[in-house]
Amino acid sequence: MFRPLFVLIVVSLGLVSSLHAQLEVELKISRRFYLAYEPVIATVTITNLAGRDLLLQDAEGQKWFSFTIVNGEQSPVGPRDSHYQVSPLTIQAGQTLKRTVNLNELYPINDFGLYRVRASIYFADMHKYFSSAPVGIEISEGKLAWQQVVGVPEGQEGAGSYRVISLLTFRLPKENQLYVRIEDREAGIIYCTHAIGRILLAETPQAVLDLQNQVHLLQLVGPRIWAYTRVGLNGEILEQTSYTQLKVAPHLKKLPNGNVIVAGGQVEASKADTGLPASVQKLSDRPPGFPKN
């Protein structure tokens, strides 16, 4: 007399399994440890296993592309803008698509501590979310190596306001990294938190301001190899070059006209194995609500 109930349970379990096979969602975040305000780049992979083309779009007040984030106290972290919009997307049968976003722009995850992140894709036809496995990240602060408050000169964007320029060293599992952060504390704006590249702490990083208050940085990244970076007051990476040490170690020199040069080294022809990042992205490079390939 219990057989019909058993059959119903088996059918229901089979249906749930089938439902879960419609979309496969995977989340990858490049590493576990991040400096506060640093871009946290997440890549979401969506695979259509439904056997037919699917239209992903916002419906019933649900966003088709979103993340579920909880902090170390298991409290949910909501998006910065709950009204963000993402254009509808058609994913063909058997197709796999990837979308990359900066989580730090979409969600306020700058408080120190642990976070667990899931990518969630809403399929309106089934009124259902498909989510990735959780990925853990940890936000902390680096060690302050140098800091200076400067004014923005006339003729530049933000003239008359002030910027706090900070150099921070941050220990990652395999190496130390040097970061530059530029902020307007009065306005509550973080213009950048850039990872400049690895650093050997045997030598203190050098920082010199030029006539326009652009900051010139020089750091030891390997045996007899130095990295030079010039950064604008709004967070722009204006120049990056690597130098090989000759008889005298490279050093920054400010000229009487206010320009800053690197003296005592030879320019490297390639960035390979110099500790310089392949590219440096500002937080503003990835606007909120717009996943990018």
C-alpha cells in the first residue's frame, strides 16, 4: 500500500535531478587573499545542458545574473545598486559562455574578514536559480610603507582637492606585492588600489613626487632587477618600465625643473620575469552591473 508513494518520491527525485541539469554554473576567483579596495575579479562560466536554446533575462523582480555573498558572520552582503540591469542573453544548446566582473564594484566587500561567494543564474522559464559552488576569499590590509597628502594642481581634474597617496606591502602565499592606493578621504573616493608588482623587502621602495604631484615609484623585484612606475593623481598608471642594475643600483632623482628620472640602471627590453603585472586595472574599468567577456 506504500508503493505509489515510493514511486512518486522516485519520480520527484528524478525531476529534481533533471532540473539541476539545465544549467551548469561555475565560479572562479583568481586567488583567496585580497587587499582592501583591490579589484576582485570573478569569472562565471555558464553551460547550457537543456538541449535547447535558453533566454536568460530579468523577470519577476529577479536578476538573471547575480551573486550571493555572505561575510564571516554569515550575514548576507547586498549589491551596491539593487536596481542594476544586465541585458538579456541567449545561450545556445550545449554552449558555454564566460562573464568576468569586478566584485568590488558590485558588492561592498571592503571590510576586513572572510567572505563566501556564489554565482547565481536565474532561469525565468523555470522560476529557478542555478548556483555555483561557493568560493572563499579573505580581505585584509597591507603594511604601510609610505604615505603623503598632496594637492591636485590647477588644470588637472579635481584641481583644488587633496589626495592621500599610500604605498602598501601585502604578503601573498608566494611573494610580497607592492600596492599604491590613491584616495580623496574628504569625498570618500578611492581612485585606485593597484598591485604594482612583486617586491623584495630587502630594499625599501622609493617614492618621489614630481612638479605635478605624480608619484614615481621604484622597487626591487628580483636580483639586480628594479621596476619603475609612474602614477597620476586619479589613479592612472602612466608608465611602467623595468631596469637592470649596473655598477650603481637604480634610484629616483628629482631634477631642478621638477621632473623625476631613474638614474644608475639600464632599461630592460622586456617585462618578462621582472615582477611587473601584465596589466593594471582600475576599479572604474569595470562599471557596476555590466558583466564583461
